[in-house]
Amino acid sequence: MKKSIFISLVFIAYISFAYYGSTKLIFPKKHIRDEDIIKKLIKNTIQLNDQVDDLNDRVEELENKILDLEDNNTQPNIPNYKYDDNSDRIDDLEYENENIKNQIDDIKEEKE
């Protein structure tokens, strides 16, 4: 009885090792060569450099747009803050309106 169990275990071990060995011989691991890795790295580097160049061009375009907008800004009395409610905006507009009326009155007086 013990002898048959031992023989069956040895037989199973033999078959397992034979199968394992045959799979390693039939399906060996792929060997990645250094040249392939270097080619992929060079290709990726070229792609990244192209992307960086595109981004630099885009940044330059945006900087030019900002400069154009700053040059074209012809509204001098625009506050640099956002209004929390309309009352502040109304007050500012009334103040500007009074200033414009005063300027018109001054011009009329000068003409007379």
C-alpha cells in the first residue's frame, strides 16, 4: 500500500516536471533586446519633444493674445473686482455718470 502511494507520487512528480520542462522548451520567454528598448526610448523621446514644441507654440500664441487684449483694452474705469451685489455696481455707474455730466457741463461752459 505504501509502496503504491510512493510510486504514484513519484509518477505524478515525473509527469509534472516533464510537462513543466516541455512548456519551457516549447514556449520560451521572449527576450527583449537592448536595441529594441533603445529604439522605443528614442521614438518616445521624439514624440515627447514634438509635444513640447507644440505646447511651447501654444503658450506663445496665448501670450500674444494676452498682449493684444491688453493693447486693445480701451475701457479705463473698469474696477478689478467682482461685484457681490448690484448696489455697488449701481453706485459706480452713478458716479461715472456724474463725472460724465460734469465733463459735458465743463465743455459747454468753455464753448460759451
